[in-house]
Amino acid sequence: MADHYEVLGVARDASTDEIKKAYRRLARQLHPDVNPGADASERFKHVTHAYDVLSDPKQRDNYDHGGNGRTGGNAGFDGNFGNFGDIFETFFGGGGGSRGPRSRRERGQDALIRVELDLDEIIFGTHRDLEVDTAIVCATCSGTCCQPGTAPVTCDICHGTGNIQRAVRSLLGNVMTSSPCGSCRGFGTIIATPCVTCQGQGRVRARRTVPVDIPAGVDTGLRLQMPGSGEAGPAGGPNGDLYLEMKVRHHDVFSRDGDDLLCTLDVPMTDAILGTTTTVKALDGDITVEIRAGVQGSEVITVKDRGVSRLRGNGRGDLKVGIHVVTPTKLDHKERELIEQFAAKHKSPAPALSAVQQGLFAKLRDRFRV
């Protein structure tokens, strides 16, 4: 291996500034963007490696005492310009390398629409045909952006590369840099005759119908993703996704608690005392409710499998009916006498405070405060 001092052309007692000046001088002569020859490229590798070692005091001391100059980390020479290539690319935009023209075709944007549902629609799911104002592929040019019968032409400025190379003066001398072509905006081609319908975009705004099967059990805030149903991309690019955000409307009679439905049943005092059977209208048909004799206010009657279908899993939740005993407020003279006779015969304890009602019936009451 050649001596690092000889590679840089400096004495062994050269100062750090002398080593740096020697490296800059040689780098300006040998850098691949300035001197593309194979011999120059190989010499540039050795010059860079020699500078990496001698510019670091620890590596230089190690080298002067017979070592190879590597003290760990990334100081070693790997044949690929080490970290120099990354630094060069950062400061000089890729060192003159060409990335090639970029494609006009891009993925379309995602779209979000809100869907309002009634409570009865989420029990078994429903179907909607949604009207969406979005971007669709231009029917005139089929996404080519060109007027029918024409095609893009190669840019005569960058000759189809999409990039323009320029010489920039730097510490290393004249360095070639690359930037997108301003004439074709980096596409490499120019649309000489744009489509008159889409103005050369390959897509237009339009209203289209999107059929959607909304599953049972969705709830407010849930989002459904429909891949490929969003906006069409420029120049015939792939569609984005469509997201549907659910909102379940408030119902005057029923409310939801997970997969269960809650409601309140007003029971006359006499029926609460004697018991009765009644039929009530649920969201998916009539339901027969058995009210036992002596039922108390705030008791809950559970009707199995008459709630909401589970979004993930089988079966349905329950319908939970909270009992509300209705006490008559207007009594005629005879009715009052009968109640007084009943009260005299059944000595009830005096009214007293009890624990606050918690749980389901409290939720049933809270529903009316929304």
C-alpha cells in the first residue's frame, strides 16, 4: 500500500493545513465529475483515504507508529468513497448523477365523507348509493393528458432526461450538479396539444355514484375504508381510497349501549300492581313484554337477541326495557276513596331516603338529557 504522505505529496511533518490544501488540490484534479478516467477515479479513492487518516490526529498517530490508521468507527476505506459521497451529495445535489424523468402518473388523494344513519338501519346493516363529488379519469383522453390522436413529445432542452446538469464552482473546482428541467418540469416530455376537456390533467371533476354496503353494528365515529374509491390520480394514476365516517342519528325512544338497545316503558300503577302483558313496537317489529305483578319502578326487563347485530362476531345484543311506574295525578272523589281504603288496609312504612339508583336505569334517564 502506498504511503499516505506520498499519495498526498506532503512531508511527514506536514501541518494539518498543508494536508488539507494538498487534498483539495488533488481532489479538484481527480474527482470523477471533473476527471472521468478510470485511473483518476482510483487515485481519487486513495487520496480520499489518505486524507481521512492524516486529517484525524488519532488515526495519524496510529499510522505514524506502524498501524493502518484505523481507530474504529467509519474511518476505514471501503472502496465506495466512505462518507465523502454522502456529504458530497448533500451539498451538491447528487454530484451530477441523474435520477431520470419523473412520471406524470400519481396516486389520487383520499376522500372522506360522512354518512348519517338511523338507529334501525344499523341493526342489520343497510345499503346506500352515495353521491360523491370527486376527480375521475377524463373520458376524452383516457388519462393520457393529450388531445386524442396526439402524444407527448421529448423535451428538446433536457432531451428526455428530465434533468439539467450545470457546472458549479466549489472547493473541489467545477462540479456538475443536476436539477429538474424547467421546460418540462422534470417529466422529460412536453404535452404539445393538451386535452381540451381536462386541460392536460388527465382527470376532471364529476359527480359519481358509489354503492356501499354498510355492515350491521357500526357506531358513531367508526370509519370504513373503501380502497380505490377515492379521487383518480393525475395522468391516469391510481385512485386513492374513500373513507366513510359513520354518524348514528338520535332516536326519541331507543338508545344504544354497546350492542344492547335501551328503552323506557311507562306502566300504569294498576298494571304495576296487578301485572299485565303488553305489546310494544321495537325497531325491527313488535315485542311482547310480560310485566309481573308488583313490578317496581326502575326494574329492567331483558328481551334476548333483540338488540343490535354485532359488528365483529355472531348474534345480536339484547333489548333492555326500563320500567317507569306512572302514578295518576287526577282522581275523582270515588277513586280517591278507593285509594284511601287501600292505603288503610295496607299499612306502608313512611317515605324514607334510599340509595341513589345506579346502573342501567340511570342511563335510561340520562338519554333524555342529550
